[in-house]
Amino acid sequence: MGNILFTFQLFLIIGFIILISCLLFNVFIKIPDKYKLIYNLNHPHYISGNSNPKCPQGCYNKKCIYPNHCFNCKEEEPYCCCYDSQCKDC
């Protein structure tokens, strides 16, 4: 019985240390803005500031402002833009 209790406590302590490490990593390690921008433009569920649902991400004043950071612009309904022609109706 003593070995089972010791094993359970050991796993509990290891799990707690892993949890604290993950939280500290997320709080103190800064992700560069370039990678945040790439993630936000290419993620289908992230919508930032598009008032027109027909406009892909990255369109502003009928221009594509981040054409080099978009990976999903070739589809039928792109998540973000690669060309100014994709933003002509925005």
C-alpha cells in the first residue's frame, strides 16, 4: 500500500511541475509579432476587424497589406489575401 501511495504522490508532483512549467513558459516567453501575424492571418476561425465577411484577412482599403504572410490564398474561399485583386470588393 505504501508503494502505491508513493507512486501516486510522485505522479502528482511531476504533473504539478509540468503544469507550472507550461504556465511560466506561456507567460514569460514572448512569441514574435511576425509569427502571431502569420497565425492570425492563416487561421480560419480567427477574424480580426473584417466588417465584410466576403473579404479575406489582410484586406484594408481595397489593398492586401500582408501578401507575403498568407498561406491560404489560393483556395476558392481564401482565409487571407495574397493579391490586391482579392480585395477589390472590400
